[in-house]
Amino acid sequence: MTLDEFVTAFAEEFDETPAEQFKADTVYKELDEWGSLTALSIVALTMENFGKKITGADLRACNTIEDLFNLIQTK
């Protein structure tokens, strides 16, 4: 999965936030819709698409979608 594909998949986990708001440099924790349920969806997305487990600490350690993508790549 490329970074662009990851950004698209990440955006699909949000119901109300317009897709055009999602870029590699989007600070996802600042999105109004970001919360614990969305975080769990991202954890599931990561396991499903990469076969890698990320934690809440991983999500808190990252700022942008690209940061998270890069972290997943190193796990």
C-alpha cells in the first residue's frame, strides 16, 4: 500500500469529514471527528491491510497521517 492509498483508506474510516481534508500532512488528532472509536477503526485498518498491530501509544506518538504510515512501515 502506498502513502496515497493509505490516506484514502484512512479517510474512509471517517463518516462526516470530507475526503478532501485528508492529505499526508493532515494532523488527524485535530479533526473534529477523531475519537476513540475512530482510533479503533484505524487500528483495525492497520491490522487488516498491513498485518501489523499498532497501539494507542503509537497513535498518540504520531501527528500526521504520514507519520503513522511511516511508523507502520517500520513495525
